[in-house]
Amino acid sequence: MTITTHNGMALLELDAAGPLLATEQDAVDLIGETYGTDADIIVVPLARLDPQFLELRSGIAGVFFQKLQNYQKRLVVLGDIAAEVAASKSLHDFVHETNRIGNHLFVPDRETLLARL
């Protein structure tokens, strides 16, 4: 995990290696990692998220987004999900709306993330 700054915003960036994140407690733990830092944005590589995260009916994504929203933190999912988005209209609509609003983001790579901030 590292803290970086871009355009005056502090990002807590998780390493790609590590335990899968899937529960409400995992979301709370992520928020806890920001304490003592200026980080409002938590960047999570797709590899760190439980594969069920992108299956919206599992509720995992909703729990993460809601918990971080409650604590005024932004979640960025970093990784290419084009195949998953193409295969699911509901995921397509969710990702499109999430990115349109811009509080939380799905981005394929770090360069896209930095361009969006």
C-alpha cells in the first residue's frame, strides 16, 4: 500500500498482491487504512476484489460503494473489466452511471485514473 498525490489529491493505492476483499468488514478496514493520511481516494486493483464483486446480484459492490460513501471516501476499481461489462447489461449500466457521476470510478489502468482526477 502506498500513498501518492496527484493534482492535490491523496490516493491510497493497494498492492495487487494481498487477500481478496469481499465483506463489509473489508470495506471498513480500507477506510481505517486512510486514518492518519490525507487520502480520500482508495485505489483497489481488480485482482484484490473477490470475483463476485462484478456480479451485482452478490451485493458486494453495493456494500463497498455505500460504506465508502458513508465515510466520504472515493473508491477506484483499477483494472480492465471490458469483457465483464460487455457480457452484462446491468454491469454495463452500473459502471457507466458510476463513472458518469464520478464520485467512484472504474478505470482500466493508472493512466486513465490520473487523467480522470
